[in-house]
Amino acid sequence: MNFHAKMRITSLLAASIAIVAWAACRTTHASSDDQWAMSIEATGKTPTHKLTYRFSDDQPTVGTLTISAHAKGVQVVEKATMTWAARPITRQGHNVELDMELVNLKMAHRDPGPTWDHAQKARWILSDRGKTLRFVTDQLPSENLRGLPDLALLFRHLMPALPNQPVGPGAKWSLHQRFSMRLPGPTGTGTLVVTERIQYHWTNLANGKAHIQARLSSKYSGIIHPLGHVMHIAGKTAGTATIQWNLTAGQPSRATLSTKDVVTVTADGKQRSVTSSLTATWNAEPQ
């Protein structure tokens, strides 16, 4: 392999790691291969509460999502704040379809572009226990999402999965899930298969809000095809989240997330690993 070819592989490795760390998937949805299983280790103290998502049909939920991302060895550092509003448009059984309006986006290190001069649309379908069935940003051009983490994955981690039986302070439950993520590439596409466990602990109740600590760990692997090359990707994520669940509103009023990733990309006998970190804060209140 000549010098220029080697340099191209090195550049592709770096670009591919950045894509995996912060690629915003255009569509994430449930499929027949998805697994979503809940286990309860402790139901907690009485009185117990049936925790379910209850979005108001009359008033939208509005809030902000603040993100900070960094990767060692790849020059991707970004801070962004997104203002959003969500309103239910359909309900079917235990599922709700939300019309997500991404009102505006401010980025610390670059102009997000003229298309953010007006609100952008997304569609989110989830169960009343927090299982994402579909998250669609098809109306958003790819450049609108450049530099942002995968929004669907962020929402999965910031919005807690809920047990199927009443629980109280001291309750502990765990979510085991397996799902696929489709990734964009420099000139191609790919798919990651993610296996994840999230452990939840309801630590205390104050002012009508359940304070929940979460610990997550995941592994993922897949293949992408940039510029005619086959790149194998493997990685693992570890993180923690702190969630304030509003018992009256039936949704989180605030959640913070901190994760660290180790991603390894292999192509044409070359291998490169990068450690990245991400923090995110979700603030929301029904209006």
C-alpha cells in the first residue's frame, strides 16, 4: 500500500470513530430482533406508585437539551444547546406518538447553519414504560445534525425505562435491551448492534419527585462501508444518570447523563482506538 493510501485509511479510521461517537441516526426503530426485558430487584417502601409516561394532550412539554462531547485523538469537541417542544398526536394502547419540534440550536464552536432559523421536526413513538419504538428525523438534512450525538440514543438514556409494577423509594430495577442503530458514513452506511444494561435505583422522594440514579453499560459492534472499504467497529460504553421523575406529570423534569466510550475501528489491517466522553442535561416541564 502506498503512502497516500495509508494516509487515506488513517483519515477514514479517524472519521469513522467520530461518526460512531456522534453520528445522529436519521431513523431508529424497533424491529423483530430487538429485545427489551425488565427485572425488579426491590419494590421499595410504601406507598408505592405506578410509574408511567403521561404526556398532556392539551399542553406541550417544552425544555432544553444541553450536550458537551469530546474525543481524545479525534478533533471533535462540541457544545450545543437545543430547545424543543413535544406534543402527543396519537395514542394507541400503551404507546404514544410525539410530535417533536426542535425549536432552535446553538453550538459553541460553529454556526449550526441557516436551516436552524426555523423549527425542525422529529417524530418519537414510545410506550408508557419508556421503550422507544421509533425515532425519526427524516425531515432534517444531514448537515443539520452534523456535530450532534445520536438524539434517539440520548433520549433512551435520559428518559428512564419504568418497571411494570408499582414501586416506591428504595426500589431497584434493571433494563436489558438489544437494538440496532443505522449509521451514516462518509460515503456509505453501516449498522451497529447494541447490547445494554441499565440499573435504576429510586433513592428518595421529595416535593413530588422521585430521585432516581441510573448506571448503564453497553457493548456494540458492526460494520460500515466508507469509500469502498469495510470497517469493523467494536466499542463499549459506561455511564451514570441522575433523574428527577415528576410523579404528577408522568415524565422527568430533569435528567443529567455522563458517559465514556472506547471505540476501536479496524480496516485493511489498521486499527485505531479512541476514548470519548459525553455529558448531557435534559430540563423539561409541562407548560
